[in-house]
Amino acid sequence: MINSSLKLWRETKDYITITLGLMAYAMGWCFFLLPYQITTGGVTGISAIIYYATGIEMQISYFLINAAFLTVALYILGLKFCLKTIFSVTVLTFFLNIFQEMMKDDAGNLIQVIGAGQDFMACVIGSIFCGVGVAVVFIVGGSTGGTDIIAAIVNKYKTITFGRMIMVCDIIIISSCYFIFQDWRRVVFGFVTLIIISVAIDYIVNSARQSVQFLIFSKKYEEIGEAVTTEVRRGVTILDGMGFYSKQPVKVLCVLAKKSEAIHIFRLVKDIDPNAFISQSNVVGVYGEGFDQIKVKSKKKK
């Protein structure tokens, strides 16, 4: 079986990846969106609106609102998801505080790093930073909290992409910024930000969620099959084969998995049998339990 220290290292790498994603997300907000008074959806959007209206720094309201969301998520998404989300909320709160302090001038105002009047460019650059950051966090099973938690809950039961679900949740939040600025241009910027973030999330997350097929040839097929079933939680099918040259019977493991799980499967096989022969191929579509649902309506018999 897999060494416990190896499991710990892989889990640690997940948290390092989440930290880097959150850093990019916080940079997008503090370097580009906040100085130009641009908002978007989610709890960070709500926190930004509160900041624009009252001057209360966004990390404070962001942390308090997420505490309520996490209470609900604990029962639905499980402890593992919530542990990463609690970590994410804490780290993002830290980064928001640090980066805002870095961006303040002597008067306490946030510096506009790309110059005055560059609202649209700040909107685009900040959105890309935020979208990439959120997608990186999602890929390793984390969350930035807030409406990301809602999106993850819905995605757990329905075939709705993260980006699209977040967009639905955030329309009202963005529209509400009109009551702060009395300026429809700010609302438009908010929707542009939302679209760019959603596209970036969908592109990166969906790329990582593509399916692959493995054919694994190994004398330790039983041990490998057990490890894939328990560690990756993917079904394994044993196929009977025969070597053409050796005329010896062989067992072949057939595994269908998400592309993001490919590295994990390679590591499992290498840890158990370094001499195993593995074939990996991309799959256009996989439908059934653990993958996409078949959405074609069946004809009812008369």
C-alpha cells in the first residue's frame, strides 16, 4: 500500500496549490479591482460593496460571512472539503489584508497601479487573476468560500458547471452596486468581470476534468486494482489477454478516470509496480456513475 508519508506530501502539495491560487485571487482584487472600485459576485463582491459604502476593509466582512456558509457546507460537502475551505478562507483573509496594506499610499488610499482612468484594463487584468486563482483552488478540491460553496454543493448533485452556477448566484450582487455609485458603468464593469472570471474558471476546470482511459499490464494487478478502487475511488475492470509473442495469459486492468486523476493513478501504479506497462488515451465522453449523465431523452414505448 501507499506510504503514509507519501500521502502526507501529496496532501501538502494540494494546500500549497490552494495557497498559490488564493494569492493570485487576492492580487487580482487588491492590485486591480479595489483601487478602481470595481466589484463582482460572491462574498468578496459583497465585501467590496461594503468596503466602498462604509470603508470597512473587505477581509473583515468576508471572513464573517463565510463563517455562516461553512456551517452549512460542513453537513453537505463533508469534513475534507470544509477543512480545505476553512484553510482557504483563512489564507485569503490574510492575503487580502497584506496586499491592501501594501497598496495604500500615505493618505490611506489604494494606489492605482496602471494609472488613472484605466478602469476597463484593470477590470480585465483583475478578472483574469481572480478566475485563474479560483480555478486552481477548485482543481485540488478547495474553495474560496461564499458562493463558491453554493456552486460546489449544486455541482455535487447537478451537471452544472462551476462558472455558470456562480454567475447565476452573483447577478443580484453585482446589480446592487448601482445603489452605491448611482452609476450603471460600474454595474457593466461588474458583469464584464463576472463573465471573464466564469470563462476562465470553466476553461481551466473543464480542461482538468477531461476523461482518460488506462490499460494497465502488471503481474501485481490485484494490488493495483485495490489501490485504484480505494485511493482514487474509480471502478476497475479486469480483462483477460494473451501475449502474442510469449503465448502467456495476462491480466489487463481497464480504468476510466478524470484527467485530473491521471497523475494520482500513475503514482499508485509506480509505487506498487515500477515495471508495469501503462497505456493512457483521451476519451471523448464518459457517461455513467461518477462521470457525466446521459442527457438524451429515451423514447417511451406505447
